[in-house]
Amino acid sequence: MNKILKTLLIVFATICILLSAIVLTVLWGIHKHEKAYQPRWSYGALMSLASGFDDYRKQNGVWPADINQLVKFRPDLYPATTDSYSHAIILIPYNDAVGYGELISYGRDGKPGGDNKFDRDIIVRFPMETETNAEWNKQIGERFKHPLSQ
């Protein structure tokens, strides 16, 4: 009886170790998958804010002075005021001379520039309906179509 009990305990312990290894592998895969999507989520936040800037101008005839003014107008945009790395979105106000304003995520490192897909800047332009800005935003978005294949 004692030998059978020992054998059962060894089998049970082995199964527990194997299941733990499988669970940890799955959790690590989910973690890596989520990290791969962070630039895409930041791009989505920038596009949401850009749309909000357009809405604000249509309703008020002027561009909001800052992101806080936009959020007072559209409180639903508050979550988009930070990128997926918890860095504040940077606003370059609309400039008539160039015909656009910009919303910027500096990526994972939170610094201008960046030399990999996680650290490089993501820049979205508004107003979104102009052809050049729409094309710019589309090209930026192309970088984030399938993050796991990059």
C-alpha cells in the first residue's frame, strides 16, 4: 500500500509540474501577444483623439487649445489621452501654415525618435478629412496591420 501511495504521489506531482509549465507557457504567450499590439493600440488612441479634434472644430468653429479642452467636450476620449505605454499623448496644435496639427506617441521609451517598432514615434495628423492627412494617417496605420508578423 505504501508503494502504491508513493507512486500515486509521484504521478500527481509530475502532472502538477507539467500543468504548471503549460499554464506559464500560455501566459507568457499572451503577454508577448499583448506587447506586440501596444503600438497598434497607441495608433488607435491617436486616431480617436484626431477624430475628436475634428468634431470639436465642427461644433465650435475653432480647434481646442489643448487635449484637456477636448476631453471636457468629449469625456469619452479621456482613455485616449495616454498611449498604451501610459505616456501622455503630445499635441502639436493645428497650424494654418502647414494645414495640420499632430498627435504624437513617443512609443515605449517615451522619447522622440526610436529605432524599433516599439520605441519609434507614432504621429497622426488632423484634420482627418483632408486628402494629404488621410493619406499620412493611412500610411502610419499600415505599420500596425499584423504586429506578430513584423
